[in-house]
Amino acid sequence: MKQALDYCFQLNPLLNKLYSTLIKYLKFLVGTRWDERYWAKRHLRKEEKGDWGGDPDWIKEYWDSRSHPYRNFLIQKLSGFSPIMNILEVGCNCGPNLYLLAKKFPNSEIKGIDINPLAVRRGNEWLIQDGISNVELLVSKIDELDQFQDKSFDIVFTSSVLMYIGPDKIKKVIRELVRITRKTLILSEWHSFEFSSLGSHMLYWVRDYVSLLKEFIKEEPINIIKMPVEIWQENSNWQKYGTIIEVIMEDGDVT
Ligand SMILES: C[S@@+](CC[C@H](N)C(=O)[O-])C[C@H]1O[C@@H](n2cnc3c(N)ncnc32)[C@H](O)[C@@H]1O
């Protein structure tokens, strides 16, 4: 079915546009549940293509993307903060970012949560096989952060996850991310000042994260770091919108 649709879209770009518009309105109606369902059950879908090169074993592709220049850029940014006692990645998949962080911070307690149970299970296995013992991945939805106490983690970060959270849930999620962060909150997402804080649907959600964050913080500084275009040669949306948004909390300490 998916292959037939892709073939039709190649033949007729207008059909592709109509289909995208239909999906956009359906996502408005259904809300975040649409993407939650997709990600939670993605491993059960047949004819699935991966996000990093097209391999049907898309979870393995995430694991094998650890040497992608994007990861290097993100990890460098995250490593600029110390000392770090503990770190949480929300929407970690099988943990490629957390593997790299564990190598940098072998004494920190590192956690990841993700909605996809198979990504979490395989990630935990691969981490152990590679001798990493300070990372734990858990199955959880992004809007279940009430399991963590206020200021539980020195660093909390997201990487390409809030783009799947619609206007129905994004405020609750940002409020919770701010609440559980002690030092630094980092969002590596599709950001643009041209859009509202709730976002606009450009295949996935692009929004003004600075306005959104300001609803939940007092006067904590926010830094905006545009990603260099060369790290995303294969993805024009990341080139256009890819941004790291850093909030330095009261207890934060940039080195
Ligand atoms: C594009 S991947 C990014 C994975 C990883 N952060 C990275 O940098 O490679 C998006 C991840 O977010 C997870 N995800 C999507 N919606 C979620 C939700 N509502 N709650 C928790 N995880 C979610 C997916 O299962 C997937 O692993």
C-alpha cells in the first residue's frame, strides 16, 4: 500500500500535496495520539523504511547512526556542562546519544525514556553488550514525566522528539521538562521565530520554542544555536529549522 502511494506521488506531485494537506488536518483533529500510535507500534509495521538510510531495521539504524555529524555536534554541546551527576533524554529510541554521553561521563547516572518498547529493549541489550553500565532506558510516554521529582536531573534533553508533539500536549510537556531540570534543559528540535509557540505542521511540528519556554521560566537565559547546514546534507528541513535551544536554570553552570 505504502509503496503504491509513493509511486503515485512520484508520478503526480499534486496528489502528494493533497495527501500532505489531508494528513495535516487529520493530525489537527486527532492530536498527538496520531504520532504516539505510530511510534509505539512502528516495529510492527511491514515495509517500514529507516530514517537514516532506509534500512527496514530502523532501530538498528538509529544505533548505527552514532557516528553521524549531528550526534557529534549535539554531544559536544551537552558536554559543555559539568559537573554532571545525572542526565535524562526524553524520546531516546535505543539510546545512540546516551551511549556517546556514557563514554564521556562514565560516572554519571544516565536515563532515557521512549514510547517504543522494542527500541528500549534492544537499546538496553546493546548498551550492556558494549560494556556500558551507567545507562538505563525505560518505556514511557513524554507526557508521563510526573514519575520524576522536581529538579531531578542536572541535564534534561530532547533530540528530534517535540516535533511529534502537537498543540494539544506541548505546553504540558514543556512545563514538565522545566520542572524536572536542575541545571540545563536542551531541546534539539525544529525551531523558527516565524511560527507561533504552539507550532505549525510542516510534515512535523515547527514552533517558536523561545516564546513557548518563556511561559514557564522566570528570567533564566535562553541560548539559540543554529545547526551548521553541513551536518544535515541529506535533510533540507533540518538545514532550515534544526536548532539547539538551551535554557540555563538558576542552578546551571556553563563551563
Ligand atoms: C526521530 S526519533 C529520535 C530518537 C533520538 N532522540 C535520536 O536523537 O536519535 C523520535 C523518538 O521519539 C520517540 N517518541 C515519539 N513520540 C513519543 C512520545 N509521545 N513519548 C515518548 N517518546 C516518543 C520515538 O519512539 C522515537 O524513538
